[in-house]
Amino acid sequence: MFQLSPLAQKRWRSFKRIRRAWFSLIALGVIFVFCMLADFVCPCDPRAVIDPDTLEKYRETKVEEIYDVRTARFNVRDNGEIYDFEGPADIKAAVEANLASRNQSQLEDTAWLASLGEEFSIKGSAKDGYARFYLDPKASPQIKERRETRPEIAFPFRPTPEHPFGIDDGGRDVYARVVHGMRIALIFGLVLAFWAMFIGLVIGAIEGYFGGTTDILMQRFTEIWSSVPFLYVMIFIGSTLGRSFTILLVCYGIFNWIAVSYYMRAEFLRLRVGTFVEAAKCQGFSAARIIFSHILPNALTPLITLFPFLLMGAIGSLAALDFLGFGLPPMTPSCGELMHQAQQVRWAWWLILFPALALFIVMFLTVLVGEGLRDAFDPRQKSKLE
């Protein structure tokens, strides 16, 4: 029987731990390339307003049916005599015939009018002496007139073969806005994740390597900075400097490095006492060379495992800010902006379904990549006896 060597078995087990991450990474790469080619895969400009005349063949015809319904109003005395009757004579004759067939005790029962339902459709009560009769006593009301109306085309408009994701309330193609919006979100997430990793790496490395007073002062600054309300800062900056991709990226980047700095500080505190660091110091290497050439290559695990989660958080944060109205400038394609429209027009289900589905797929694949990387770099997995 064929049997793998111990080294091959170890590699196979390592591959099984991260196979989901590989598949998810490939799917994310396909989505990223697809979104980067948004100008070619989208038939419409995401900012262009669609001509309502092109949707003329999809305009629905509404049919309004007017029924032949007659109403009779009357009062009944205790002896069953009808007075103050207003209505057609045939209905009066039917009511009188019904009352004549009943005795005094039955007339005192206010449920007598309901017995007319055997011959007519009744709406009303004996208490106020009001009844509503349909013309046809045995079937549904006869249709007196049928009117067909074709209302004007209004946005948002439902999905059509030319616009499979529908049209938003501004007359723009939802498919194009979702694809272009995901391209902007992915670019924003990647740039923000690398920006946060760089700042967090530098600050965490300085804190962990030098320690002492430097570590204490920078830690207090980090704690104070992390307590600043991010949303209030975004509202203030957006109202003073305006809303743009660059301003949003810079403002978000100066808050997103804090978690990375904590992990890098812990790694550098653990590695700075290693023998290879002591040997580098004895050779007279500078602090910068020791940090970037000796310690950093051994402290990359937190950066690699945190990167997918930073990307996911950046994409979700951009969508949330666009939903609240503090994100990208108006007219910029965004899934969050489409979901904000869905809140205003709740019957337009396509405005919430397709943007939310796109965000879910991208963020779900990103989480799978992060989980796979975390399992692959987990030292507890490698420390187990094979």
C-alpha cells in the first residue's frame, strides 16, 4: 500500500489546514480582477441616468375594475314594517318578503338581516338599518366598467434583462454601481490595511525594542488616541474639509493602526531578548538594522494573519460610513449608498439584496482567508507531536 513519507505527510496536513484559505484567496483574486475591469464588464456608466424611454416596453398596465354595486338604506319598526327606504324597488321587495316570513320573536332578533345573505351579499347591521347589496345575488359583483391605465415610469425600477440588478432612485444602473463600488471598496481596503500595518509596525517596533520610558510614554499616547471618538472626528473633518477618497483614507488611517501596534509591541518585547539579537548587538549593528533585518522577519506572523481582518474591517467601515452619509462624496458608486436608498424606498428589494450580497461574499471570503492563515501560522499546531 502506498504511504507518504513523514515530510510529505506533514506538508499534506499543513495544506489541509489552509486549503480553504487557498480557495478563498483564489476567489477573492477573481473578484478583485473582475472589479478592476469594471469599465469593461459594465455596459453602463455608474453615474449615467438611464433614459426612461428605453424602459417603455417594461411599463406595466394596471387594470381598474368598477363594480355595479347598489346600496339600500332603510329603517325597520318593531312589527317588521319598513320605512324611510332609499334604494331600488326590487331590493325593497326582497327585504319585505324576508320580513314577512318571520314572526315577532324572530324580528326582535337583530340577526335577521344576516339571513339576507342567502340571497344577497350583505354589508351592514340591523342596528342602523343599513345594508349594502350586490346586483348579482348568486355570484360575485358584476363588472360595470374596466379601465386600463399605464402609469409613468418612475425610479427606482425593477430588474430587467438589460439591467439585471435593477435601477436605483436616481435612474442609474445598480449592477454598474455595485461593481464600481466594490472596486473602490477593495482599493480603499487594501491601501488602508497596508497603511495601518506600516504605522502599527513602526510604533509597535519602537515600543517593544526600546522599552522603558519610551514604551510607557508611547503606550499612554496610544491609549489616549484610541479613546478619541472616530465618528465625531469624521463628521468634523467632513464638514470643514469636505468629503473625498484621500481625506477619508487619511482620517481612517490615523485611527486604524492601534490594534497592529499592540501585536507588534508584544512580538518585539518577546524577541528582543533572543540570543540572535544579543549577537547582533555585539557585532555593533544599529538599532534600525536589528529591528528591520533581524527581529522583523521573525515577527511577521501577526501582520500576515491580521491583514485579511484589517481588509474586511476597512471594507465594512467604508460601507457603514457611506450608509450614514459620512463616506465618499455624492454620486460616487458605493454599496453603502445603495443600502441607504433601500432604507428610504423599502419596497425596492433589489437595492438591498445585491449590494448586501456583494459585501457578504467579499467579507466572507476574506474571513476564510484570515482563518486559514491563522491556522497555518499557529505555533500550537507545529508544537504537537506528530
